[in-house]
Amino acid sequence: MDSLISSLKRNLTRLFVLIPVLVSLSISPLSVSALYPSDPSSVDVLDTSLHGQKLQNNEYVKYDLSSKDLADTDFTGSYFSVTSLKDSDLTGANLTNVIAYASRFDNANLTNANLNGAELLKSIFDGATIDGADFTDAVLDRSQQKSLCQRATGKTADSLGCNTTSAGYVPASKGQNTFNPGT
């Protein structure tokens, strides 16, 4: 019940942030570059090693962070959209409460990464190493959750809810309708 309440609070907070943005856009539309000021080419100036950096609450829209050393980096509250983190080392990274929409984590090393409360919809984790990663309260597409559960063990499997992925499925009873008896 507590997790349901915290989830509702988090979603309401996001809604209250989104409403003024939508209202202002309907009054005076902005160009796409004004909405997404991130310049993907600016990543070229980043070091290949961002190991242990404190990069909380930043935006990474259409960034290519492939093969970067991001181990132990603190990304708390950051926003990733259509960003590539393929082959990146995110060992021990703090990704608490990040939003990573349509981002690629293919073959990334997420060993001991903290993804608690992360919104990971439309993100792909093909071949990612997830040993010891914490996905508690993370929101993933069901297909990605199932794929990760095939590789997950221990606390990672528990945090992904691997034991409950099929709990919502109840097979139909043959010849008996328990919801409408007598039909």
C-alpha cells in the first residue's frame, strides 16, 4: 500500500510539473531546439571518462554516451531521451529517479548500479550486465522486464519482481465462468 501511495505521489508531482509546460506551449509554441537545448555534438568535448562525477539533474537528449566510463557517476534525477549508453561502464552508478525514455543500454555494464525509482520506458537493455543492480520501483516495459529476469539473480531478480512477473496472469477456467456464475 505504501508503494502505491508513493507511486501516486510521484506521478501527481510529474503531472503538476507537466501541466504548466503544456499550457505555456499551447499559448506560445516553441521551436524544438528551445525544448531540447542539448547539443549531441557537445558530447565530443566530454572526456571518455566521467568516472565518479556528480552529474545530478542534467538533461541528455539525443546524446551518444556509448563506451564512456561512467562508473560510480551520480546521475540522480537526470533525464535521458533517445540517448545511447551502449557498451558504457555504469558500474556502481547512481541512476536513482532518472527518466531514461527510449534510451539504449545495450551491452552496458550495470553491475551494482542503483536504478531505484527510474522511469525506463521504451529503453533497451540487450546484453547488459545487471549483476547486483537495484531496479526497485523502476518502471520498465514488460518485455524488457521479462528479458532482464532471464539473466537476473539474487537481489536484482527480487528488485525486478521476477517472481511476480506472471502473477497478474490468471488462466481461464475451462467450462466455468467464476465472474458470472451460471453463464
